Amino acid sequence: GLKTVEILEREGRGEGVLRRINEVGERLRKELGEILTDSGVEGCVSGVGSMFKVFFSEGGKMVKNYADALSCDKEKYLQFFHKMLASGVFLPPSQFETNFVSSAHTEEDLEKTVEAYKENLR
């Protein structure tokens, strides 16, 4: 296990894989937050490291725990899930699951994902 982490930190596109995916996760959270704000859709973006999640929370309240997630609009998330799927972006089908960035995601994948969020959060 430790050797795997050492290899991941050392290799991957000129920088550590873990550092890269965490930076991409941070960038996605920022960009998706801006998209939510610009769209006027009530919600927030949550996550840490390479994880990110859009919640449809009342008033854009940050989701910090399970109780907060329970109060979000589950039906709106389900509709959004299907729109994103039709756009070629697979999200977890449950609002209680998160999204992950991996080393397999290319810059093109990330751009396509951001564009799909823009299109489907109208």
C-alpha cells in the first residue's frame, strides 16, 4: 500500500498523480460553483481533494453532513442526472454519492464535463 502511494506521488504527467487529481478536483469545484451562481439555480458544490458533488440545496446552503444532504431536492438531482447522462457524462445516480476525478480523466474529459454542467443547469 505505502509503495503504491509513493509511486503515485512520484509519477504522472511530470507531477504526482495525487497532487494533480486533487488540484483538478479543486478547480472543478470552483468552476461548478461559478456555473451554479451564474445559472441562478439554488445549490452548492461540496467536496475535498479529488471528490466533488453538486447538491440542489435551498438557498445554496452548503451541505456538510447527511442531514444537510437529506434536505436537498432529490427529484431535481434525479432529473439532472438523466440530463447529464444524455450529454455523455455519467454521475452517480444517487444524490448521496460523490464524483471522483481520476488520473484517467483528460483535459478534454474535464472540459466536456464542465460544458455539460453549463448546458444542463439552465
